[in-house]
Amino acid sequence: MLVTLPVRDVMTRTVETVEVGATAAEVADRIAASEHSSVVVCDGREPAGIVTESDVVRLYAADASRDTPVIEFMSAELVTVGPEEPVERAAEMLGERDVRRLPVVEDGRIVGIVTAADIAYYLPHAARDSRGWAERTSRRPATESTAYEDEDWAFDSQGTGDGLDVGDVVRFTKAVSEADVEAFAEVTGDTNRLHLDEAFAARSRFGERIAHGVLGAGVISAALARIPGLTIFLSLELSFLAPVELGERVTAVCEVIEDLGGRKYRLSAELFDGEGECVIDGETVVLLDEMPDDEEAAGTEAEGTPAADGGSVDTAPR
């Protein structure tokens, strides 16, 4: 017999919130200080809107003031769900409204939040469905050139329409977790104790474990991968200016500074830590190749390329 779970059993009970009188700076600080990628805007205990990390990135990209009131850039058309609604209904709502998260509201007040990743964990069959709400879960194509995305990642761009032009910018944000560092060490063989041994690293000039520098460079590569088209590295020159702490959210920013012709472009390549300090600075040259056509992509899938399964998102109280 199929047992239907209510949203209450799946939701995260700790929710990041700000009051309607909050500013952009306060919202950005709240998101940066937590593992959540969004905050719910409340009028008292009643939810009035939501702001995601991507909303903040777009706001700052437009050179808006840090004092901008949150009510000017929040999403006021808030889609909510009740705690006793079936998980399947929440999944349908995500697909129907094309959102990634649903504040859970009971008697007019917020009691939790449920994300596409949370639901995918309990509905693995939906995560494998190629036609439905699962296409919008935490692991979903964001551009034609990426295989999947994650709920905790943020991507933003200016320009980057049909081809590239000087001044076009791409940004990509993610947390560099302890698991990321340990996986990178395992895959590459770079098992430097500075990255893996807490006691050893505490005696170093850094006083703690830090992420591999090349792992940070990989976040820059992730930003470039989200340029429409097939991005191919031709060269990459970097200076490593400061360490990246484990658990820190970093943002890669790449801007087109020269069109070299023949679909080749030179871009600045920078990585910023959670406080906005540039930790990696450099330049890259890429070739923006044409994407394989749909028939070729479909043929590759038919040969057995596995689809990515959805997964749950870890959250922590503020």
C-alpha cells in the first residue's frame, strides 16, 4: 500500500526570515551567513515575499544601493503550501509555478519551507521522470551546456545572448564544503595535509584547513561552463591572492574583455570570497564552439548516459 507523506514530514522547520523593513545589505548578510539560498520576507509572522540568492546577485549587478528596501526587489507573488498537503501536491505546485521552494504556511504564519531537493529525496521516481516537475528540481539543466544544477548554487549573467560581446558577464556562486575538498583530493591525488589534516593546518601560516587553490579555479571554470554554447578552454592564467576557507561561499566572475575573432574570447577571471575579497585573479581565453544538435544529444542519451538523481539539501539553523 502506498503511504502518502504530508509536507510537514518533509519540510525544513528552520526558515531564514527578514522583516519587510529590511534592506538589501541585511538580506545579503543573512544569506551569506547561513547555508540557505533564500530568505522569506515577513510582515510580523505572516510571509509577504521571498528573496533568493540570485535576486541579490542581480540587484548588485545593477549597481543598486545596499539600502534598497527589500520590498522593492522581493518576489511578492509568494507560492505557499500547507503542512498537511501531500508531498505529491507540493511537487505539482513546483512544476506548475516554476519555483524551487515553497514556504509552508499554517494559520497565516510560516512554519517551515520545502524545496524541490527535499521532495526529490522522498519521490525518487519523480526525479527520474524526464517530463514533469522534476525538470525543475535542484538537479536540472540550467543552460543547454550544463548537465545539472544544484539548489545551493546560484548563476547570473549580463549579456551572453547569441554569442558573446565585450562587457558580457557571467557569475557563479557555491559553497566550498569540506566534502568538496576531500573529494577533490581523492580525485586528483593532491592530498596535501594543509587541506585535509586539521591539526597540521592549525600550525601553518593559515591556522586552519583551506581549500585547494585549483579547486577555486574550478569554480571559475563552472562560471564559464554556463555561457550559452560549448565553452572550450584555450588558456588560463591565475594569481592566487588569498585562501578559501572550508564552508565559505565563493563567487566566480568572468567578463569578456576582448573578442579575438573566430569565436575566441579573452575574459577576466576572478574569484571572490564571502566578504567580497578577490582571492583569485587572472585571465582566460576560450573558444565558444557550437553545441551538438538535438539528435546527437538524444543519441548519446540513448547509448546509456545516466540522468542525475535529485538529492536533499542540508540546512542549518541561523
